[in-house]
Amino acid sequence: MSSLSASDLTAVSAAPQDADAQLDDDYRLAIRIKDVRVDYRTIVNPRANTLRHTVTNFGRKSKDRKVRMIHAVKGVTLDVPHGKVLGIIGANGAGKSTLMRAIAGILPPSSGEIVVNGRISTLLALGVGFNGQLSGRDNVVLGSLAAGLTRRQVDERFEQITQWAELEHAIDLPMKAYSSGMYGRLAFAVSTHLEPDVLLIDEALSTGDAHFRRKSYEKMQELVGQARTIVIVSHGLAAIKEMCDDCIWMHQGEIVRQGKPDEVADEYLEFQGVPRPKRKENAEDETADDDVDPLDDAMSMEDI
């Protein structure tokens, strides 16, 4: 029977300690993403561009059909501490929304690891998960129960949700009669009043007036004050600069830059060939600029 050397014993005893240290590191973070890839297949048929072709060839095998592999997220590694607000920017197709869905558990990664500590509340698109045939009241109850709340907790939060959304007069109407702004207010109210540990927001604040955006910003600041963690995907760079502590710029499924929101946003604009805004020369113009709420411009910015 062979005996263990001193070095072997040291290695054996160190292994559990390393595992415990790794576990402690995971719990100190709200989100830990390690070398995550998200790939999916799609069928491409260049000739299937008409309804007639689709109907006449339904159920038939086509030689023109090709399977294309899409690499939406490529080896992303990212740590998000508790109580931080992370902004994610990038052009359309950069992999931002795919990464958010992977964090939310909606889309399983092809490889890699995602660890989220705490309750997740998602606002990935306004109205997603709502049934337009049901009333706002029914959707609030069903959405809250699906998120893990008890019926008692739902009843306790219901009045707060409707008051914040300013929909007391319409809460019993079918949601198909709601405007996009009403959808947005109710969706945001439900997501933020679930007391989430991690709130994921993907372009959900682009709909709504300045009053709604200001209330949303104040609510998110309240959550941050409670050590909640927020991840925001937005093309509104002014909102990213004002709300976020950290920012990443994604391009073609990869993180190309991470740092302070001002610096990352400026580099992103320079990469896109968008000139930076010039400062006004006289004091009157500067005063006028100061009166403009950056959030008013933040969510109305066109996709770059």
C-alpha cells in the first residue's frame, strides 16, 4: 500500500478550501458569467421569399435549404457585484439581448456557466408575459404568482403596483385596450415591486413619456439603495451614463470594452462614426442645455 507524501497531503487538504473559496466568491457576486457561449441553428432558404413558394413546397424537402450556425454570444466572462448597475451597449445583433435571456434562464447557454444569486425579475420587452384578453388586475396577479409570490404577498403589493402605474381607472379593463405607455408602466411596476435581487431590463424603457422615465429612474435608484443589482440594455447612451456604475460594449457576441459608462459610450460612438456633441460657446446656451433632462433624450435615441 503506497503512502501519501507531504506534498500530496497538502494538495488534498487544499482542494476543499479552494472549493469553499470559489463558493464564497460566487455568493459575493450577484451575477457570475464564465466563458459563456450561446449558439443556435437556423434554416436558410434563399428562394423561400414568397407565400406561394412556402405553400406549394410545404412538407417537401428542398435542396436549397441550408442550416446556418449562429454564434450569438462568444465566450463572455463577466462578474457583477451586488448593488451595482451595469449597462450593456452595442449595435443591433451584438448579442446583448441573447446574453440577457441567458442570464434570466430563458435561453440555456451552449457552454460555460452562469450563476445568479437571488430572485430575478425580468423586463425584457414591454408586455411580454401579459395576456391581452385578461384584465390588468388578472395579469398582475398571475405574473406575481408566477414569479414565486404567495397570494397574500400579491394582495399586499397590488395597490402599490396600480398606484405606481397610475392605472387605477383602467386596471379592470382588458390589456388589449391598453396603450403602449400603459403596458410599459404596468410591466415596470410589476417587475420592480416583486422586490427582486436582480432586475434585468432590455430596452423596456424606450416607450413612455418623460414622466414615466423619471419615475422609472427614481425607482431603480431606490432598488440600488437596497443593494439590488440592475442590468440595463439600451441604445439610450445618456441613460446609461446617468444610471450605471459600470458599462460593457458588446460587438459580434463579444465584450470589446468594459469600464466607466462615459468612457465606454464615447469610444462606442467614435467606433460608430458618430461625432460627439459640441459644447455651446456662450453661457446662455449652456444654461439651456442644463435645463434639459438627460433621460428625456436617453430613451428616444435612434439605433446607431
